[in-house]
Amino acid sequence: MCIFIFIILFSLPVSPQLHKHYNKILTEPATIWQQVSGPGWHGTGERRIEITSASAVWHHSGLPVVPVRWVLIRDPENRFEPQGLLCTDPARDPTQIVTCLILS
């Protein structure tokens, strides 16, 4: 059971600078991608995907800083657009974050 909060990053109204940052990571040749198999990916069965992740902080003027883990997902077969996730548990394993998205 997933008991942490995750956010589909690219569906949020975030700043153009943040989108530019993640788009740079997606296209940077030096980015290290981990191949994982996603079970039951949106009803299509098991699927191979690639992820990269790091910890960061989420802040908004006047609100406390929140530590997060971000995960970028891409499909090496280009069957879906890259997706970004934020999780409020920065110690959470990126594969577990993705699995909870798939199974939710």
C-alpha cells in the first residue's frame, strides 16, 4: 500500500524554469537512467521503462520547505511522453514510487 504523497509533475502549473530544468535532464547525455520493468502499465501489461531520480526541496513563498524525491520516467520505445513525479518521502526508492503510480 502506498501511504505517501506523489504528484504527476508535468500536470502541475509550475514555473517555466522548472520545466526547463527537467527537460534538460531528459535530454542530457550524461543523465544516468535505470531500466526497470513496470507491471500492468496502464492496462498494457509489463513494460520496460527508464527512470532517473534525485532528492530536492519543494518551496513556495510563505510556506515551509518540503523535502521531496523527484523521479523522471521515459519510455525507450517512445510509446508515451516522459512523466515526472514528486514524492514527499525523499528516502523512498524511486522504483517503489513508480510502482505505486502504476498500481494506483
